[in-house]
Amino acid sequence: MKKKKSIKLKTLASLLLFTTVVVPCSLHAAKPNNRININRTNINLIHQPDWLTIESSNYYEGDKDDLVTAGLGFTKLSGNAFASSFAYPSQPTLQELRQAKLNRFINVKNGEGLMFGFKRQTLTPMFDGRVPGTEILATYDDDNVTVGLLLQIPLDFDKNKPCIVAIPASDSDGLFNASDVQIRGLWGLKHNCAVIYNDKGAGNGIYDLTYRRGYGINGKSQKSNLLFVPKLNDIAQYNQKYPNRYAVKQLHSRQNSEQRWGEFVLKSIEFAFYELNVKFSPSQEVFFNKDNTLVLVYGANDGGGAALKAGELDKDNIIKGIVAVNPQIQPVLPKKPVTIKYGTNTEKKIESKSIADYSAYASLYIPCAVPAIVANNADSYVPFADKYRYSQNRCDALKKAKLLTDGTPEEALQKLHQYGWTTDMDIQLPYFYYKETVSLPYQYISAYGRFDVSENMCNYSVASTQQDPIYYIGKVAPLTKVNFEQLWGLANSHLPLWLGDDATVLDLVNNDDLNSPKRDFYSTSQHKNSIDYNTKGAICLYKKLSDSRVQKGLNQVKSTGNLNKIKTYIVHARNNVKQLPDYTSRAYVGLNSQVEGKATQLRYIEVENTSYLDGNFPFDNLLLPIDFYGEDAIEWLWANLTNQATLPESQVVRAKARGDKIGSAPEVTAKNLVPISQTPKRNDVIKQENGKIAIPE
């Protein structure tokens, strides 16, 4: 890193300090290979940009409140599951809402709190993981798009060695995602960096159609200045036909925000530069710019995809390093094939499939395949498999629709294996479908196709459901256990919104259920007295992938694989059933080796015995937390960029499962979470060259 310099504003015109991203009107019709046009302009980082609205600025002293735990502290978060409380549930305070968002149970047995995230060996009763500093909440507004921004500047921000860590939100969540703040954000704060989060334009935007209310950027329930308001011509008529319904920003905004993820990350970094200069520079001087400030991007899941997209747009070397964990990324695969050789298997061409595609395929066949999964794992407990009492009904319905020939669970499981899931992944599939159902593919298909809430795509709508687990069958019902005013603090913008494992608050429901509207897992679409998990809806959703609207949106979100030689680590879980490795990270690494060739700075880490899950019950004995490896990778980047340490090459990490029985797995140790090796064994090295990736088995 270069030594920090004070730069007079009169010299600014001769320096390229930053990149302003301008999206042309023709963007929505752009071909997938076309990069968003970037107009490079010299900007004054002392004066507030026109697109920026500052919502609030608060200083937290690190005792009653702080940047990371909202005053709860690590001890409370890692004790037992701590229930959020509201003095007046119908009128929660902003502090109560923020605390509810940052309240999550941290299970120290899986390594968090000792080996990554909070380090309990360094904590004291006075400190207890609370980080003092300033928190600034803002929005980026452009072309009817609103993106939430959250900047955290720790009290011990190092002005002499300035750094910024940008964290695009995980999954579909908005700001204050607890895992983002307490793992990725905490890492940045502990390294004396400013941390900037952005919600990727999806945000925690839920709109109550009945009472015509939503949320502000701070989570307050209100009727104006909202994160999201759906466009609905006759809301009263819709409510009369579909009571207790809601609109969700990612599903119903008609904006396909994924198309602009990279831009939003760059804008968040620009916001961070502006605030740091205002806070620490003398009047009319710019102290911090891209040449003297270390900028890293650290994202997971959808946020990992956003991190890579930001790297693709960064032509001016603003970002110095990227870590993307289990990225949801969809590379454009060129005419020249990208291939993979896995172990001693025959080299094969990687097909181009999006998460919308393969998750919709999974939602078709998993309910039928469960009995075969149980039979193949007779010596193991298959979590949640006992909930599937009507699997054969789904098999029969798929046979009737000519999507199965024999109509057996074995045939359905074989189809899943042919599509990309491996036998090592099978044991997760019943849990995966039960927790996600069609909500996972629906959110992407609806966004890509820019469907409005009034269209009820495939006869689905978002509704509040029974919140009592006793006699729960997923029927539409008004909110009772949770007030709408509290909901922002408990929601993550991803459906279903659960209360425990046996009841939901919000979910997609089948409006055409033959008895009454209810969520898929309890829904009938063939015979009135026969649950088939809404086969009709699952088939409709899969067919929507070929809709011209959806295809256009899919083409708009594909990535180029050109990271502009930014030092990058992609970390992916080998047994990830949600972001399938072949269609995401492996495909991206192969494409990058073709696009950037020998100049590439991308390294790929694939970890055994990990998934999209965090290693908690009911997979504590089988799976390990992938977040350990994200933190390990960014530590290596930090060491390289600050102390010239040699970066480890691409490799398979042989992490070792904890073993024993579900619920009684021993505490994770260094024997389980084997770190990334600076000099991996020859048989563990991953090779990528000219569109070919070879991965040891």
C-alpha cells in the first residue's frame, strides 16, 4: 500500500479518484456479453453525491449498544437462543428492531467464536465482542431503484493505513444481516477498517397489501418513504379476492436488481470514501482515495456473486482483493467449451444453468425422491425425511405429466443425479426442499421476468400463514404471533419466514389449492383429498424458465468472468446443494482461465464436508461451516496485500466431519477445520487453464 497523502482539491482534476457508474436507458435490453457502460469522471469526494440520501448517523459507545451485537454481547448470543423482546410489540423502537436483526444464536461447538468470527479467548466481560464506533445509514437512489447502504466506522479506524471492506448482503437480505455483520463485517472492524454494506437493491422490503404499509430503511413500519411499494392498479379489489397478502421487493419490484449488483457495490464504496473524507479530512482536502486506501470486497452466497460482479466492473483498480464464498453466479459460457475433469472421471463440458433453473428442477423431483434417499441411507438418519408422507402422490403426478416414465422415487433421484446433485448431497435434499420449497426458484424467476404482484405467477401469492405449529397445514391466516411492526426485525427477505421448524409467518401459497390456499408442502393440485405438494405449481414454475421475459432477465444477469486481474479467492462448499458447484464456481473459474489466461489472479478453494449450511443441527455431525474458509481466505489476502505474503494456490481442502450422532457431535477442532495450505499436497492442487478446470476427487 502507498503512503497516505493529502491531496488538494485543485489537483483533483488531474487525478482519477473513483468511478461513477452510469446505467444507460438501453441497459435493460443489453446482451449478456455487453458490460455496463462506465463513464469515468473525476468526482469531489468531499461534497455529497446527488444520488445519496443520509438517513441517520449514530455513535455507539460499545457498552449498551455497539456496531456488531446491538449491545447483546457475544456471551448472550452464544449462550442459549435468545428471544428478541419488544416492550410494546405494536410500537417497537428502532433500537429494538436493530437488536432483533442482529440477534442470532452463535453455536460455539461448530467453531464460530473460537476459530472464526468472534474469538472468545480474546474477550473479557467488559469487552465481550462489542465494537464501538459510528454507524451511518443511507440510500442510493437512481432510476427508481433504491439501494440500502450501511457504513460502520470503528472507533479505532486506522487513518494512517486506511482500509474499506465492502460487504454485499447475503441471499436476499437487507442491511443488518446478522451473519454478514458478525462474521464478515466483524473481520473488517477487527482489522481497523471501515465496513460498508449494501442490500443489492432487493432489501428487506415487505409491503402489507391489506393495510398499505411497509418499512423505511431503518425498519420502521410506515406508509410513506418506503423501501418498496408495489404497483397495483386496484389494490382494494385484489385484497377482496386475496386477503392477508403481501408484496416482497425481490419478487415484485419489476426491477431485476441482480443485473446491477456490481454497480451497487461500487456505489457503496464511493459512499464510504465520501464519508471517510468528510469525517477525517480537513476542510477542502481529500485524504483518502483509491491509491492510498486498501479496498476489499467480501461476500457470501448472493453477496458472493455481487462481489465478483463488482470486480468485473472495476476497470480502475479500486478493489484490491475479493473473497466470494459459495457465490450465486451465472457465467456466460462461450462457444469454446469450458470443461471440468473431476478426479479420474472423463473430462466433460460444463453446461450453463442458473440457480433459477436447477432449483426449479429440484423442486419438481425432490418430494418424489425422498423414499429412495432414505433407502440408500438405511444406516443414517435423514433429517426431515419423516415429514414426507405423500411422496408417491408427487411421483404419480409427475408420471401423469410425462415427467417420469415409471413414476418411482428411484427414477426421480436418478434424474437429480443426472442434473448435478451427487450421492454425497442426497442426505440434505429432504431438509433443503422442506425449508425452501419453490420459494427459492420463484424469487429468481419472478425477478428475472419482472412479474408484478397482481400477476400471481403460476397462481402463487405471498401470504401470512398459520403461526401456531399445532395442527399446522400452512393455511392463509392473519398475523397473530408476530405484529407487522416487528416483522422487519425477524425477516431476511427470503421465503418462507419461519417460526421454528414447524410453522411459518410468511410464505408463498398456492391460490389454486383444491381445498383452500396454503403453502406447497401441504397443498393439493390433483385430487381434493390427496396432498401432492402442488405438482401443478412446480411444473408451471419450471416451464416459466422458457418464458421470453424470464430468458431476457437471465441473459441480463450473466457474468463475463473477467476480474480485471484483481486478486480473488472463490471459496465453495463441495456438498453445496443450493449453489451447485458445477454451474457456479467451477464454471466461473474455468471461464476466467479462458478470459484472463495466465494473467489471472483468481484462486479457487473447494472444501470437503461443507455445504450452504453452517454445520449446526441437524447436520452437525456431517457438515462444517464454510464461513471459516471465507475468513481464512481473506486473511491470506490481507497478509499478501499488507505484508507481501505468498498466496496459496487453488486447492481442495480435506476438512473432516465431526462424526457421532446428530445433535451430539463433538466440538469442532483444528483437526476438523483444516486450514487452507500455503503449500498444498500435489494431489490436492486444483488446476485451471484455458477454459479447463481439473479438480482432485
